[in-house]
Amino acid sequence: MSAPLLALRQLSVAYGGIQAVKCLDLELHTGELVSLIGANGAGKTTTLKAICGLLTPRSGEVLYQGRSLKGQGAWALVAQGLVMVPEGRGIFARMSIDENLRMGAYLRKDDQVDADIESVYQRFPRLKERHRQLAGTLSGGEQQMLAMGRALLARPKLLLLDEPSMGLAPLMVDKIFEVITDIARQGVTVLLVEQNAHRALQIAQRAYVMDSGELVLQGPAQQLLNDPQVQAAYLGV
């Protein structure tokens, strides 16, 4: 098997005296859709923030395309194709939909930005209808569409998604998971952090389960979906 696109090696992250992530080993290979599931406070979001340079690990390392990311800020990683859609979406509320999308392409120098924006609008027709509307006036589901569209404008190789379905109506949750599946099908590697463990395992190829900052299970997603321990703890079965 080829070298992983992303590898966490004995990664530990702490907030003051509290160790939120403990000696984590995790890998993603190019083209995979991998889910990271676990209860609130398990360390999932902390892991994503450490990957994309928003938190400095206490120990261990993050390797991306075979190289350590130590000392690199999030802005440098976007230029290398590592992009995160954060929990809470992080859209620019006082900018229009179109302006938000263009911010996603801020580092690009090519002439395909307009074509890629049109592609996002085809994926999310509701955004095209409102493209001049201020992002802060959108519904939660529309804001999530916008956050994902903005990330796609950066042309990611690796897309980190943090709780994309949180707080959304069931129909919008269906749409978001459909889009995630389609993004992965088009060749973007995806690491999905999601509390809706059942849906996350349904669309992933592999999955990791975190508890209290540590990995407690990993394997093919379908296998974990049918695991009695996972069902009892995370799937309500």
C-alpha cells in the first residue's frame, strides 16, 4: 500500500493540565472517506485542530504527504490542499454568499475560480438563488452548504469536516451526507468528525472510535456499524 496522505504518530494535545488527546495513531490514504466518531468531549475536534495547525501538539507529529506539519499555520496548509470546515461553520456573516465563496479561493492564482463557483452553485442551487444575500441571514443548513462550498473553492486534497450535520433538520442532514459522499467520489480525501455515528459509518470506508482522548476501536466502517460495543455506546441499539 502507498504511503498515507495523512498520518498522526503518537499525537498528544493538552489544554493546560488536561490532556485532551493521548498518543493517537491514525492514517488516511488518498481517496478514502474516514469517519472519526465518539461522544462529546472525546477529543475529536481537538484532533482536527491539531491536524490543521490551530493547536500545537504537546508531543507526537502530524505528517501530511509524508512531511511533518510542525510549525506550520493553518493558512500555509490551505495552500497545500489541507482544508477544514469547522464546527459552527465559520462563515463571514457580513459578506455575501458570493464573497464568502471567493474567500475560499483567496490563495489561488488560476483562472478557474468562476467556473468552480458555478460548480458549487450547481451543487447547492439554493445558494445560487441567494448569491448576493448576506451569509449571516442564511439558515443553519444554508450556512453549512456555504461553508462546504467555500472549502471546495480551495480545491482541497484533504477535507476535514467537523460536525457538518449538527443542528440541521433531517432533510438538510440527508443533503449534507449526500454531498459528502459525492465529494469523496470525486477523489477528495475526507476525514469526517460526526456525532451522528450511524450516518457517518454508513458512508465511510473506515472509521476510528475515540473515547476520553484515546482510540478504542478502528476498522472497516461496516464492521463497526455492526459491532455490539459500538451499537450500544454510539448508535442507540
